[in-house]
Amino acid sequence: MPTLLTLILCLLLLTTTLQAAPSTQPTTLPTPRAGLDLLNKPFTHQNFTRWLQTPDNKPLDSANSITLYRWWTDTCPFCEATLPAIQKLNEKYAPQGLRVVAVYHPKPPREVPDKTILEAAHRIGYPGPIAIDQNWDVLKKLYLTTGRREATSVTFLVDRHNNIRFIHPGTMFYPSSKPEDAQQNADYQAMDQAIQLLLNEPHPHPHPDRATATEGPSRGAGK
């Protein structure tokens, strides 16, 4: 029978081995398939037309938060496939501080009743905050006029400093084990990985002379 000393030595050896083993967790953000020109730039032009499914339908307070913005519309099959996926990410990471915003941009740009937007979101399976980009003002200034873009169904992942850190250029991403969905699943896993890494980054420490987040306008303040 092994002696007590032998057991202690085995435990110490196992502990040392586990501590020395290299981490398998990624330490760098994945590289987007497109939109590289916007990485690490401020997420500006956030004057959305109005908000839905937030407290009192006011702009979402996402100061010092990791925030995912996905543009969608009710006539888009790619959006119908992706909105449940961003809700899944929201349910997974909201307890750690992730915010998710589905940005509705009607095609063609026009006034759409709130009831129609809410019914479409609920039918698709998304119950979270909605920002409305009625005339595509934000989408154009931030994305469509800043480079060659292939789709309007873009997703931005914004860090606590309000900088764009990861982009999905469209058209859709979602988890799947089907071979025909390999690209969509890979894109979903990349988004999941990027969210994890950003959530693990240190929180910013505001300068004591600056106003607190609640004293200034929140990210995405309406017109």
C-alpha cells in the first residue's frame, strides 16, 4: 500500500503539472472575414430614430459594457436565422455584462409602425432591446459609405471603451452541426469567442474628475 508521503508527493506532482500545462483558451480576438478597416475605431453615429423593448423605450444604457449590435429587417431570411442566435448569446453572456441590440432597418427605408416591428421580432424569436434606424442614417454613416460592403445585415461587437473590436459582415451566423452550415457555425463560434475575450478584459477606470456614466448621454442616444 502506498504510504502517506507517497500520496502527498503524487498530489504535489499532479498540481505542478496542471499549473505548468499551457492554456488551451485563445488569447487573441478572431479575425473578421471583412470590415477590417473599422476595427478599433469608435462606434460613432449612434443617433437611432427610436428604441423599443427598453425601460420606457429610452436608449439602452450600455456605458462600460460589451455590446453587440445586429442590423436586421422583417423581410430578411438571413435575419430570421441570426436573431435567435444573438438571443442565445445574450442568454449565455448577459449575466457577465453583455448587452445585445437588434437594429431594425426597414427595406426600403420608411416609417414602420412599432407594432409591426415588435410582431416581427417576437415571431423570429428575439425579445430583447431594439433600436430603429428608420432611414439607415446610422448604417450609412458607420458602414455603407466607409468602404465596399456586401450586405446590410452587419453585426458589430463594441468594447467597454466604445471601440469596434469584431465585425460579422453578414449575412448570417448561428450554431449548427450540419455540414452545409459550416460557415455559419464557424462565424457563430468566432463571435462567441470574441465576446468571451472582451468580457475578460479589464474594466476601464474612469478619471475621478470626469462625470459618471449616468450623468452623460448613454451610448445610442436618440435624436
